Amino acid sequence: MSPAVDARSTASWSSWVSIFTSSGTLLCCALPAALVAVGAGATLASLVGAVPQLVWLSEHKLPLFALAGAMLAMAGVFQWRARFAPCPADPALAAACMRQRRVSAWVYGISVAIFAVGFFFAFVAPYLL
């Protein structure tokens, strides 16, 4: 396997791992804040009763954000390294390669946005409200 193929596949899987870890930040902090903000405190209480792990995530938000931030940084480095990796010469494979690159970049961007929303609700919003 060539280093270029390895760089593309690493960038792709790291983007999906980063969106998974970033989603944890939404579950820990943004979801409860949004539910309470719209007056759905009873829904939040029912949700916590059904999924008590949400409380654990909220109690451990600092390590959760540190892990998510590290994964985002790692995915960003892989994205940066793979941005000019060569695609195959075959036109069909080259099109698939470019499509994978675009999807990977979109997934990474969504991951960063999710992380930013979670960060805002966890660390900034409590001081503003």
C-alpha cells in the first residue's frame, strides 16, 4: 500500500472518529441546555432516567472535551497531510478518491461545528446566563 493511499484512508476514518467523539460533547452539555431552554425540563428528567450515562458524561466533561479536542486535532493533521495525496490514474477511481476527500472534509467540518456548540454550552454559556 502506498503512503498516499494510507494518508487518504487515515484521513477518512479519523474524520468519522472525530464526529463520534464530538457528538459526545453535544450529549453531555448542549442537549440538556437546549431542553431546559425550551422548557422541556421534564423531558430531560425522563431522558436522564432512561439513559443515566448522560449524567456521567456531564460529570466528566473536561476529559470528554480533552479527548474530543485531541481527536479533532489528530483528524485535522491527517486531513492536512492527505489534501494533496495523489489519486489513482483510473478516472473512476480518481472520481471516487476526490469524492471521498470532499466527504471527509465535510465530516471534519461538521465535527468541528459540533465540538464548538458543545464547548459553548459547557464552558461559555454558564458564565453568560
